[in-house]
Amino acid sequence: MSFVNVFFIFLLPLALLPLLTLFIKTKPQKFKVVSWLILFKESKVEKRWSFYVSIIILIRVSILAIIILFLSKPIPTKYKFDKILFENSAVTEKEISRIRSYSKLLKGFFGERVECLNVKELKEYCKSSVGKNLRVYVICSPFLMPDLLSASSDLFWDTLMIKNAGIIDVEPHVGFDSVTVTFINYNLPDSIFEVRIESSGEVVYSDTLIMNTGETKFKSFPIVHTLTSLKLQLFPQDGVDADNEVDIKVPGTLRSYFIEGENRVVDLFFNTFLIKAVSPEEADIIVSLNKIPKVSKKNKLLVVFTNSEKVCDAIGVRAKIIKNLQINGLNFNNVLALKDTTFNSIDDFIRSSIMKVSSGGRDIIIVGTLPDFKSNEVLYSPLFWSLLLRELKVWYPVSYSYEREKIGKVVNDSLFLLRFQGDFRQVLGVQEVRKKYLPRTELSGYIRKFRTIFILALSILIMLELFLYRKWFY
């Protein structure tokens, strides 16, 4: 047995205060003698009086002891946690009423130890708790649980029963004449789904899709280029709205490019997403390697791949060359950092290597590397190419319509919803993880039972004290 508020246990001796009244001398009570009272000895009357007083005092001691014990909040050791965390995210949006109900109940018992955190804060706290001998209880969605358990195996946990099927990938085809959509039924029963594509509130395409529990399906949809904004929807709505609807923005026309110099990687990248022009005059985008191209027309966008600080100086950009740097297992060599920042992750480093500036009345995108797969592994990062595509404004392919929190990630300029269901089953197979499973109903049940017993015991003692006091002393 343990206590949530240990401080109040040290106040338990205060419950004995009513006993002090036994040592306080009071004036002897005068008895009015009537004829039948002569039959009793005076000593017997005094003994009965002392017995009544002792009973009342013991009841008051018990009442004070119960109140102090209630404030100290006794709890079995397995229920004592340093922190109780709830997931508050787009995934748990429809469970918010249940989360509030549970968190309010637990906060009333555990106080400030109970918190509702977003996904990022939950992950950071679980990682930081490793090795600190903290008992942490997490209540979150089944889609986040594998991440948290991999960060810290010391967690006690329960999951909210969220049923979900959704869109996990929208891949535009080259030329954007169609898109291939990947759907997954995470844990809904075998169902018939409806897929709709809307434009300006009107349905332009509709079809049915049959998916069994745990099944993934691919389906292609044609794109009409006269429609610039489409909304792809999956019905019926389920426990997670965020992945049931995505916005697709269609480019008006594909842009053309021209490369001054030779680089197989650059040519392959631009040829995938743009049209190659015969000459610089016909191109919308001029690409150069380690030099600033001379272009007469100012309406053309310039893209400069360079690992030279002098090239950056020529257009007024301060750059710092990074050599032989390794982050998360990737090697970076001769990459320019164009922004002053600390590199805590690959994302920070890559974002600092691409910058858009204005110089001489024209827009220039500086890419702080010369693409070479042998000496520079920055090219293996999907974020690098995704950021470059966005700066080029070739298209904005897909984004979740849900604005409050994106629960997907952009890879190669396509949106993916993180797949956790299979990982979750695998994680649950580990015996140590299963031992730390604690149903939230078990914890909330103990709190309700504790409160009920306290209120019942306190009510009985108070009513008994009032009854006996009235019976014996009035």
C-alpha cells in the first residue's frame, strides 16, 4: 500500500486530539435525585457516564482518522504513478468526451500528475523518462502506442478503442492525368466503403470499395485538368476523420526546364516532374551547376546547385561549407548550410541547405550541394527532394483537409498516414509489454470504490455520533 499525498500521513496523530478531553477536568454534574434513583449507586451512574463519553470520543477519533486517510489517498502500489498521460490529437478527437471524463476523475485523485498531451509532447516525455525510475501510465490511441513502447518499455498503458479506415497514400502519376490512392481498413469490421471525388461541392466521381479487416487496397482515379481543386473522401466516417478526406490540387500546366551542364541525378529528377526544353529561351526554369547562369529574361526561375561559398557570395548569401558530417547514419560531405541553425536532426540540416532568394530582380533557388550519390547521402533523403519540389511550385499534390493536426507525413511529395496496426500486434506479442497493460477501467474503478467506501463510512460514523449524543446527553 502506498499514498498519493504522503504529507497527510504525518498528520494522522492529530486524529487523537479528541482523547485530550478525557484529561480535562470538568465540574461534576449535579444529579437531581428522585425517589427511584436512590436504588442506584452513585458510582455506577458515573461509570456509565464515562462509558458514554468514551464511545463518543472514539467515534470522533475515527472520523478524524478517516478524513486524514482520505486526504492522503491510500492506493495499491501497482496503481501509484508519477505521471498519467492522455493523448490529445486528431486521432482521439471523437473520444474527447471520454478522455475528459477519465482525466477529470483521475485528476481529482492524482492532481497535477494527470496531463493531456499532443503526439509530439507524449513521445518526448516517454523518451525523457527512460532511466529515471519513473512510473508512467499512458492512455492513447492504438496507432501511437507502438511508437511510445519502442521509446520506453517501462510504460504502463491502455489504448482507446478507436475504429478506423482511411487513406494512407495519394500518388500522382507523371503528367497528373490520374492518381493512385491507397486505402487501408485498420480495424473496422469487413465493410463496403464509398469513395467520392468532389469539386466545388459537386460529386464528379463515385465508386464503391470492399475492404476486409486489416486489408490494404489500391485504386486509380482519373483527373480532369479543367478542375484545379478536388476533394477525395472515404465514407462512412469512422473514429478518425483526419484520414477520411484529402485535398488534391491539380497544376494548370507542367513547367519546362533547361540544364546548363551535365549531372545525371539532376536531369533524372527534373525530367520526372517537368518537361525538358530544347533551349534556355523556351524553358521556364534554368538549372545550373556551380555557377550563376546569365539569362536575359527576368521572368525565368533560376535553380543553382552549388557547393561553393563563392557562388553564394556572388548573390549575397552567406554560406558555410559542411564536410564529413554524419547525422542518424547518413553521411554528408561538401554541403552548404545556408541558414544559421543547430542541426538536431536530418530535417534541420536539409532545410538549411535549400533557400529561395531574390537577386537582380529575379528569383533564385540555391541548393547547397552537387548531387552525387557516391559522396553525398543527402540525396537519399525524401525530404530533400520534397522541399525542392515545393520551392519549384511544380504542384502541391496532396494535403489532409484536417487543419488542426496533420497525422501523416510527406515523403517524396506524397502524403502517407503512418501505419501502426501491424506493428501494434507485434509489440503486444512481447510478454513484458503485456504485463504492463492496465485497463483504465480498473484504475478508475478503484478510485470510485475508494470514494464510495469513504463517504459511506464517514456518513455512518457522523450519524451514529449524532444519534448517541442526542440519546445519552439530552
